[in-house]
Amino acid sequence: MKKKVMKEILETGIYLLVVLLLTWALTTFVIQRTRVKGTSMENTLMDGDNLFVDKISYRFRDPERFDIIVFPFRYEDKVFYVKRIIGLPGETVQIDEQGNIYIDGEILEETYGKEVIRPEFIGRAAEPVVLGEDEYFVMGDNRNNSSDSRTEVVGNINRKDIIGKVWIRIWPLQDFGVLKHQ
């Protein structure tokens, strides 16, 4: 009887260890859950949205224009930014006084911006921003309310700093009546 109980405990322990190792591997190398905090990606992503980030795709292919990516904020631990890729490696990005975005001198055709970029939010992109071989220019969709590559604080994003691509958006649980704030 004791052997049977010990065998059962050992098997359960091994099972739990395998589950924990698989969970660790999945969240370390394949997906990450993160939550949107702020309004810089409105109307695409809203404050409180839960996201699953695909951390494996960019190991096999390069990020593309208009992908929504997650990367760490360089001045604060455990803070991640969620932005849309606008400029690709080797390109030149510039924004004119009317809020038009230019890539290598050509107007970028896109419909992601929530509004026209006002002159006071053009930032360092008023002058041509030349991207290096492994750099990306990112912007929030809420163009007049986003700290992004137009600011020196964020600047160009290095390829090695991109954690992954936003894969799935899940609305906040309170929208489903699961969580209620009191």
C-alpha cells in the first residue's frame, strides 16, 4: 500500500514538473501576455485590452510595415511599449507640417492614424530620420497622444529589442461582466 501511494506521489510530482517546464518554455519563447495601459494605440487597441504577443515569428522572418509590435521601454524595467511599425531598416522617414508621413520621399498611404498629426507632435521627424540596418520607426495610432519614435525618449527601435508581434487582442474581462470594479 505504501509503495502504491509513493508511486502515485512521484508520478504526480513528475507530471506537475513537466507542466511547469512546458508553461515556462511557452511563455519564455513562444507567447507573452501583456496589457495595454494608455491611449497611444486608440482606436486600434484600447486602454485595458489584453494582448497575446507572438514571440517566435520574428525568429523566422523580419518585421513588416504596419505590424503592431511590443518592445521594452529603455528607461524603466518591466514597462513595454506597443506601437505600429512605420519605417523599415535603411529607409528615411519624415513628417511635413500638414502631418503627411514620407518614406524615402514618397507619401505613406495608410489609414491607421486616429487623426492628422498636428505640427507640435511631429517631433524629430520634422527633419529626415535615416534608419540604420537594424532599426525601425514606430508610431502609436493615436498620433497626437503617443510617445514613439518621434521623440528622443523612444527614438528608433533596434531589431534585437522587439519582443514580438501582437497576435491576439482580448477585451478587458470587465467588459464581459467577469470582473467588476467597486
